Amino acid sequence: MPLANANIARHLTAMAASRPDAPALKIPRGRTRDGRIDYLTLSFAELDAEVTAWTTHLTARGLRRGDRTLLMVKAGLPLIAAAFALFRMGAVPVIIDPGMGLKSFLSCVERTQPRALLGIPLAQILSRVFPRRFRSVAVRIAAKNSLTARLAAPGAAATGARLEAENAATDVAAILFTSGSTGAPKGVVYEHGMFEAQVELIQRCYGITPGEIDLPMLPIFALFNPALGMTTVVPEIDPRHPSRVDPAKIVQAIRQEGVTNSFGSPTLWRIVADYCERERVTLPSLKRVLSAGAPVPASLWAAAPRFLTGGELHSPYGATEALPIASISATDRRASADGSALGRPVPSVAVKIVAIQDGPIAAIGDAVELPAGQIGEILVSGPMVTRSYDQLPEATAAAKVADPANGRFWHRMGDCGFLDADGVLWFCGRKVERVQTAYGTLHTEPCEQPFRVHPWVRRCALIGLGPPGAQTPALVVEPESKDFQDGLTLAKELRALVRNHPSAGAIRLFYFHLHFPVDVRHNAKIHRLTLAKWAARNQPVEPKD
């Protein structure tokens, strides 16, 4: 039965009523004399009051229901309070990754056409320096760390502002941009009902209960916590450069605050795992670590039990357009040269594997579904699967498949994989990164896995040289050490590893690159197409068999 009011902000109101004094948010503000992290702590009631103050302030500044509002604020209290205030008044926050590069960022702004800008001083300056890109902006509002302290009478200001706008499940709630790791960033249109479905699925899938403590190393994941009843501990991390994180600060926060849950990319958790290994530290309070954004490497799966002494590593599968799709834990993980196991689809989510097509698929009946064990394109459908990209009808047509019989849509994940006989979903690589040779198609995961066992290989990437259909496969290697010099010896050892491998055995050309280009959001997804362009300008190492 549809909710009378599906506005996602109502969860904060409910938490403020049922658990008013429970801590909702902890924001680091320095160190105490004894070296502990000093946190500013807000209860759910105080966070609710902050959101109410923001709602009143934004309304007074001329924001209206349905207004697209470009949100350029700091992680933590400003992001959570401003986003929930916009949800509460029925406005639509537009959230764009700040690290995607100025050119891409400005293109996203111009295409989205926000009516309002709520941002830090740098955002305000950008809007003046590039007036054509921001020409749709009619209202500019300076972001503040907090508003409750600035209001003469917070209780009076809250009058009439606490109640959420009435929103149907199909009303637009937000526009969240993809990272653009294998193409231009796109604005994903989220509806209130989709957020609701995500909250329910995450709670059910991982058994999260109110009162847990979360350290989200991707800022946007903090927006789920008020609905889940979790305390958000803001990590000391620069979201623009997550791979530069100081693991000692992350470990201190987890141990000091008794953190039970944390989300972060495999790159971030490898940094934390290495630190724990060096310092012989464990994190017993953690019930679960969720790591996603790229396949979790075997080394991290192996290291996790040594520092997660009271919990387990999980890898959820999904994308900005559809999350979560499937999940796998260390307990049920399996290793195979045929791909990377993603786990079984979560409840209420359907998965199909269809024959790979590069063009649009108008209706699900036009797709050729493949049998178990056969690699194809991954399609998903469920209550949290988004329906469209903002202002991009061609991209929407390319990614969405209509299902007239069921009145729903399927999303093309852009990934290749297969379902095994037990219903477990496996990841084999991004569709655009597959290598199409004259003798068949090679996928990144099956080809790269056998090389990753070599102790000198930090990361590696399958690339294709030449036009699709006649590509020559090659491997680009990021060595473990910056002092790496002897490419020929390593190439010979790598070639020996795969000489008889069914797919990786075709690779005879090797390149060595000291710093892989990766996505900004997770610092984990390798830009293989960028590496292919780089390799085309350089000479490979080709060991003789």
C-alpha cells in the first residue's frame, strides 16, 4: 500500500520523537589534552532542530517546493542538515562530486539548471566567475556550519516548518551524479520511494539496528543514517582526495567511539588494513565493514579477519543508479578464475544476464536472456532502481529497458557477468572495457585475477590495442614499489603464470605504469580506457615464450 507521505525526511522527525537524546551526529573539532578526538555531538532532537532552522531559513530566502538546489557544502553537519531541510520542504538537492574536475562539474551544473545555489564561499565565487554555466540560478544562499545558534528563538522559528511536505513515492527527491568513471558524469533522478526502498533493503540485508554507530567514508552515505537510527561519526578525511587518508585517524575514531559499521572503498580499507597489520591493531567494535566501488582484492579479503575480530567484511554490489543489488560476505565468498563473486541478489531485486548489445534495448522482450554460467550483460530491476537520467534522454534510452508486462524498468548496469547454477551473481568487468579480439572477447576480471597473485603486482589492467573486433590484448601493471626497474624480468614471470590460462594466456604484451588513473569518488575504479590511450603511445615489453 503506497505511503500517505513518502517524504524521506519524515524518518528524522520520527527519530527525534522516539530517541530524542540519542546521539545523531559527532563532528571532530580537534584533540583533547590527552589526545582523544574532541567531538561536537548533536542528539536526534538537536539535529532535527537544526534541520528545522535550515528549513525556515531557506523558505525565508525564497526557496520553494520543487526547486532544484545545487548543494555545495562541507561533509558532516552542513551536508546532512541542508539535505534534510531541502527534503523536508519538498525541494530537490542536486549533489555533484567536487573532485570530478572543473570542466565536468560546470557541464553538470549547466545541464541540471538549478534555481538555487546553497554553497560555501568558493561555490559562490564559481557562480560569479562562470555566469553562463550558472545562469539558471536565481537564489544564492551562503552555507553555514550551523543555524540554530544564530536564530534568536529556535522554538518560534520552528513553527510550521517541522512538518514535511507531502510527497508521493514517485515525486523527485534528489539528483545525484555518477562518478563518471567510464564516461561523462550523469545526473541520476531519485524519487522519495526509491530512497525509502534503499533504506529498507540496507537495513534488512545487513541487520542494522537503531543505536549503532557509523563511520561513513563516503559522505553521501551519511544521509541514510537518520532513517536507520544510527549515529554518524564524521571521519577525518578529505572527500576530494580520499586515498590520502591518515589511517591512524580512522582507527582512532573507530576504537574511541565504538564504531559498529563503516562504508569505504577497497582502496581506503586496504590502507586501514595495512596500518592495522603494521601496528598490530584490531577493531573489535566493528560488526560490519561495507566495501564497494570496485572489486575487493583477495589481499583485503584475507586481511579482514585479522583486524575485524568482532565482525565481517561485506562487499555490496550496485551503482548510483541502483543500490544495493547483491552482497557477499567473507563467510560466503568463493574464489574463481571466472570472475568475482558478488553474492545473491538482495530481496525484491531481480537480475537477468542477457546477450551483450552496444545499442539501446527498447523492451525486455528484445533482449536475449542467457543460461547460467554464460557471460553477458547484467540487467537489474527492483523498487530502488532509478528510471532516468536528468536532461539526458539518449543516455536514459541507452541504460533503461522497458518491461511493459510488469510496468517497470530494467537498468543496464554497464557490467558483464553471469549467474551460476546456485543463483550467485559474478562480476567479469565493465562492458566498455571488454577486449574484442579476432578470436573472441576477453573480460577484465577473468584475465586480471591470475596476475594479481604475483607479489610485485599492486594493480593490473587488461586493455585492448586497436579497433574492436581486431584488438590485441595487453596488460598494464602498477608495481608494488616505486623503485621498480626491471620490467622484462617481471613480464617473463607474469607470462609464465598464465601461459596455459584459458583467457589470460592470450596476453603477451606488458606495460608498466607507476600510478594508475582511478575514479575520484572511491579512488578504486581503474580508468582502463585512459591506460589504453597511454599504452598506444608507449612501447610494450614482450617476453619470449
